[in-house]
Amino acid sequence: MRSVRARAAIGATLVVAVALVAAGLAVLLVLRANLIGQADLQAEVAAREAAGQLATGTPYEDVELDDEEDHPVQVTDEEGRVVIVSKDLRAVTGTGASGVTPVPSASAGATPSPGDDDDGADADDEDDDGDDDRSRPGRGEVSSDDPDFSDGTATVGRTTADYRFAAVEATTPDGVTLTVYAGAPLAAEQEAVNTVRGAMLTGLPLLLVVVAGVTWLVTRRALRPVEGIRREMAAITASEDLARRVPEPDSRDEIAALARTTNETLTVLEASVERQRRFVADASHELRSPIASLRTQLEVAEAHPELLDLPGAVADTVRLQVLAADLLLLARLDAGEKPGSATVELGALVREEVSQRTGDRIPAAVEVPEGGAFEVNGSRGQLSRVIGNLLDNAQRHADGSVAVSVAADGRGVRVEVRDDGAGVPEEERERIFERFVRLDDARSRDDGGAGLGLAIARDVASRHGGTLTVHRAAEGGAAFRLWLPRPS
């Protein structure tokens, strides 16, 4: 039961079994009802044929009963006495009569007993009408009401069988009301029902076996690619080779979609792992330089105190501190740290950030419209870090001017930092946002930074639901545009 194939096969078999049993019962019920309906019709025809002869005054002994073996007939009078029976009818049940021997004195031409004259007969009819909802037929008539049907048995000769009896009333010309019982055999109905039931009981298990087998094979074939995917994933896990991919079937079904999604996940995972490896390697390389420089200066100072470069040591320490802070922030961002939902006014944040930069080489011009509301949701500290990184980058590359502006932009707020430097080549405008990427390789590490500022700025913007792109500024340099959505 732990196998998907087994569960699918058992489930399909149970569903088909329930459906077939329900359908089989319905077929048997409909078949039985139709066959009983045919037997009812045959019994009614035989009963009305005999009743018609009695209604026309045919003497009892002259009533012709055709096909007496298949349609046995019994006729009773108003008192329930048997007056006519079919030839060779030895016993009968289900008709309400007590026997099959005709009353010797009964005759169609018998003189009515006292009190049974026409008026008396009419009076009896009226009394009977008051006692029974069914209307009694008039003299020389056969009842037009639907006959009563009943199940019973009849012994004709030496054979006893089940019959369906129809009861039809008829009144003789002498005013005697008789009830004619005519039967139709149920052997054909029973045989047909038994045959169909036997065929179903024989065929149902075979059909269920076929359904279970076909479901097993189809499910096995359908899940074969899943097994291939599982084996390849197990091999990838064992080898730790994320460059491998699971096989994609040619079909366009859900399993093919699963394989494609798995390969896409492996691609993203491979890129993430590769990025982490580069990150560790680059971080180690970047940390090695200031640490080595600081160690060299301390060793020189230990041997020759008069040669101690204290400002250089302080600068290396500060650079090492900044790099450690950047690496820590990137680690938190990679771990999925949420930016928070505090309301931040970008106009005020830009003014505050620029006012604190008193040691910049080029004073930054601030362009924030008065009275404007430029509120966004997020982390004030992280957004302040983004603006500071963009200003640092502009200060590093500007020739003589740096400007920062804040403006409404659709459903968000745009912060733009511009400089009049050399700008960023169009083919490099995405690469500069990668970690530890510096386009000015000839620039010294002290002036060029570690290449993490723009990467941090874009990651923070993305986690705030915004974007960070670079364009050509009107001043000729680079224009970095930070767009953040307004609170909803």
C-alpha cells in the first residue's frame, strides 16, 4: 500500500467494482421488471379472453381455455367458490381460491337464487359499490379496470412452477359476477435473470482483475520517468555535482513539467552555490589585503617604532571594519531578513544623509520638492545604507558635481543620484551590481572599494519591492535610479 501503483490499482478497482455492482443491480431490476411486465400482459390477455366468453353467456363447460399448460385459468364466483379450472390444473396458490375442483351445481344458465332477481342484483351491485372502490361490471360486461396481479404457483399435471396471475371480473347475462384468474409462467423471467446474474458474477471478478492489471501497468509506465528523476536526484545528492540534470520525458504531461521544474531548481541552486563559493573566495581575498597590510605595519612598528604609519593602520582598520559590516549585511540579506514595515519619508532621509556627509570631496546638491510626501514602507537603516552607497559611488567617480533628487514616480517614489564622471558602459550596466565587481581595475583598492556597495544597494531595493537601475545622466556621468513602491 506504500506504492503509488498499488494504491492507484486498488482505488481504480474499488471504484469500478462499485460502479459495476450498481450497474448490474440496475440491469437486473430493469430486466426483471420488463419480463414481469410481459408476463402480466400475457396473463391479462388470457384472463380477459376467458372473461369475455363468460360475459357473453357461454356455459361454464363450453368455455375454451387456449394454451392451458402455459396459461392456467381458475374462475370463482362471488362467494369464492371455484366454478371453472383449466384442464390438468391440480393445485394453485396466489389466487385467493381455496381449491381447484369446480362446484357441481354451478352453471352459467342456473336460475338465480331467491333474492337474486334483477332488482336484487342491482341492489347487491349498489351495496358492493359502496364497499369497494372498483366498479363491478354490468350484465354481459367485462371489467374495464386494470386487473389485480399476484404471484403464486400452479401445478399443471405433475409440474409445479411459479406464475404471475391476473384477476379480471366479468358479469354473466344472468347477473352472476365471476372472477377470472389467468396465469403466465415466470420460468423465462427467472431463467433470464439467473443467466444474467450468473454472467455478471462470473465476469465481474475477471473484469476487476483486468482493471487492476491495466491500472498497474499504466501507472507503472506513467511513473517510470518519476523513478528516473528520483535516481538522478539521488545521484546528484551523493556526488554533490549540481551541474547534472534529471531526464526530461518527451511527453507534455505533469511529469514532464515536474522534470523541467526540477532542472530549473537545480539551475538556480547551482547558481546560488556558485555565487556563495565566489562570495567566500572574494571575501577571503578582500579580507586578506587589509589584514596583511595591518599586520605588516604592526610588525614594522614592533621592530622600528619610529616607522609606525599610524594613519595607515587606522585606515586599514576602518576599511576592514566597513568590509566586515558589508559582509554581515549581505549574510543577513541572503538569509532572508525581512526589511520591516516602518514608514520612511525618503525626502527627509535624503536630506539627513547628505547633511551628515561633511567630509565629501564634492558637496552633493539635493533636489527635493517642498511639501511633497514621499513615504515608503521598509527599514530606515537599510534604505539609508542604499542612499549612502550610491553617494559613495558618485563621489568616487564624479569630476565636479554630484546631485541627488527625490520625486514621485507612478505608484512609487524615485530617488536618483547623478554624477558628471565617465559613466557606466551600457554593456556593463548589469554586471556592476554583482558582488566584488569593479570596472576600474587600475584603481587602487583604497579608492575603488571592495565592490559590494552596489550589490548591497540592489539587494536591499529588491527586498523592499523596488528596483535599482543605472542610466546615463544629463551631466554625462551615471544616474542611479532607486524606485520604491508607496504603501498600499
